[in-house]
Amino acid sequence: ELSLAQRVGRIKPSPTLAVTAKANELKAAGKDVLSLGAGEPDFDTPEHIKEAARGAIAKGFTKYTAVGGTPSLKAAIIAKMKRDNGLDYKPNQVVVSVGGKQACYNLCQALLNATDEVIVPAPYWVSYPDMVLLADATPVFINTTQETRFKITPEQLERAISPRTKMIWLNSPSNPSGMAYSKAELQALGEVLRKHPQIVIASDDMYEKILWTGEPYANIVNACPDLYDRTVIIHAVSKTYSMTGWRIGWACGPAKLIGAMADIQSQSTSNPTSIAQVAAEAALNGDQGCVTEMVKAFKQRHDHLVADLNTIPGVSCAAGDGTFYVFPNVEGLIARLGVKDDLELSDLLLQKALVALVPGSAFGTPGHVRLSFATSDKVLKGSVERIRALV
Ligand code: PLP
């Protein structure tokens, strides 16, 4: 019998993609499913970005590029990191990858050994624990609740750190909670991290631009400039410019680590698609008005959805700071509908109300669900109505 590598047994396929697949199955069977499962903006990629890609094809820019990205895309990334984040990087501190996801994966492969622990605040982006496991290391979870707006406290962080802790994932604003850490909160976490110089900080800034706190965006290095030398910033054009299918992300950090990540990439995918790199460059260097427009729409939908969800008995939804997700507590709804947990609830909502959303368990936080509002107001209103009707 065919015997697979042991590492395969440690991981599971992405649960968010599984929900989408189930919903699509019902749709294919003719059911009118309302889908709140998506992890991507519902807008089209802006026209000037598509035009740049067409230009690249026309000019024959269709061959291998440098593994870690073209010099001109790296320059655009360096300019963005300076302009928006006030951070300085040299080209050897930047690696362009096949989406933010490959940047995260390369980081784990380049940094982690079998005896290492990685701190993963929950709720977490579904891939963090499995990427750690694929690198033979061990995820150590910190659980959070709505009371702390799903953010870890310095005390929790201190308790989770051991001599084996090698890395921590930070993701602000967060998928799935929609919450962002304030600069002061990051400074408090930084005080703890400062005492443990062996810990590398992975700052996943994917949703930086989809934020409406009114405060300027701050990541851990903005809050604690002295942590620059051991922080890797991960970013992508995927969410900001509605470019999920183009697969361009990047990592900025210490040259030694970034170089190792590029070496790993050179033995797996080589460079990201040449044409997509040109498109990403146009996105970063071009007019940012398209981003403002999208964020405005997300904020409006967010406000309506949070208000509507809180009118459903058994649902408690805190307003988020950004992203296109909300993460309500549904323990009351689970009790009311007499189901076992958030997994059964999500199944019931899909089968009986034809509403697709992702159970909180997928993100390490049972008793909650994630709803994506990267969809029309009509679908959002309809979904709330269907859930209310079922209750
Ligand atoms: N990090 C977070 C928190 C995400 O939500 C996602 C996408 O869902 C990614 C990384 C990966 O993004 P990309 O599509 O650029 O690989």
C-alpha cells in the first residue's frame, strides 16, 4: 500500500476552502446558497493594474526573473515600506513570493527546527499552525475572547514563552477577528519580547490598509523600533488591491533570514510569475484611490452587518477595526438551536438556511463563527434574515 510522508498526517486541508467547496456543491445542485465564507475582496482588480499586466505580456516580459523578485518590484516594495510604514530596507532584505502565504511558509522552513515552539494567538489564520507543523516545530496557542477584543495580553504572552520559543505570529488587523492592536498594546507586548532575544517576530500585515480605527497603522516595529533586527514583516497585494489570484506577496526582514527564505524558494517555485510582478509594481506605485474606495465600502457593510447580527437572539458581535470579517460569539445561538458546537451550527446554517460561513473552530476559537462581508449588501441582509428565520 502507498505510504505517505509522516508530515502529511500532521496537517489538514484548509478548512476555509472546504466550506467554499461544500457551498459550491449545493449551488451546483441548484440551491440558492448565500456565501459568507470567502477570504477575498469581491471587487475586480483595478483596471490600471490589469493594463500593466497586459503591457508586460505584449512586451514579452514572460521569462524567469530573479528568484526573489525583479529589482523594480523590490524598489516599489522598499518605497512602500518607507512611505507607509517609515521602515528602511535594502534589496537583500526583501524577498517577493507567490502570495503572502508562500512568504509565511518560507519563513517557517528557513527558521524552525524540530525542538522549536512557535506562539500562535487564537483565533489565528488557519495556515499558521499547519505551516509550523510542516517545519517539524510545535505551535503553542494563546486563547483569547471577545472581552480582550481577541487580543493577547502581555501576561498571557509571558506565560506562553519557554526557552524553546523561536517565533511568534502577530496578525493585525486579524483574520478572522477583524481586530487591530494599538501602538500602545504592541509596545506592551514588545516589552515582554525584548526580554527574550531568541524570539523572531512574524508580523503579518496583510490587512494593513483595510482599517478604520482612525489611528495611523502601527506594526510591532513601529511600536518598538529596537525589534527591527528580529522582525519579519509579511505583506501582499492580495487583499489591498483585490489581487488574490495574482499571487504576489513579500517579506522584509534581516538579510540572513531573507536570504535563506529566497534559497528555499529557489528550490521550490523559483520566481513568482513575471507578469504578476509587473502588475504588483503598478499597484504599489499607482494611484491609491482604488484602495480608499474599497475600504469605504467594507466599512459601510461592516457597520450594517454588526448591527444586524446583534439583533439575532444568541449572537453577540463586537465591532471590528478592519479587514472584511466579523467574528461573533454564537454560544447563545448554539444553545437555542440545540446543536453541539460551532461546527454543527455551521452545518445546520448551510443545510437549513443555505448560509455558508466558517466555524470558529477552524481558527482555534470554538463558540464563534467567521462571516466575510466581502459580498453585496443584498447577500448580507438576506443571510441575516435567513438566520433569524431559522432561530
Ligand atoms: N495572512 C493572512 C492573515 C491571510 O488572511 C491570508 C489570506 O487569506 C494570507 C496571509 C495569504 O495571502 P495570499 O493570498 O497573499 O497568499
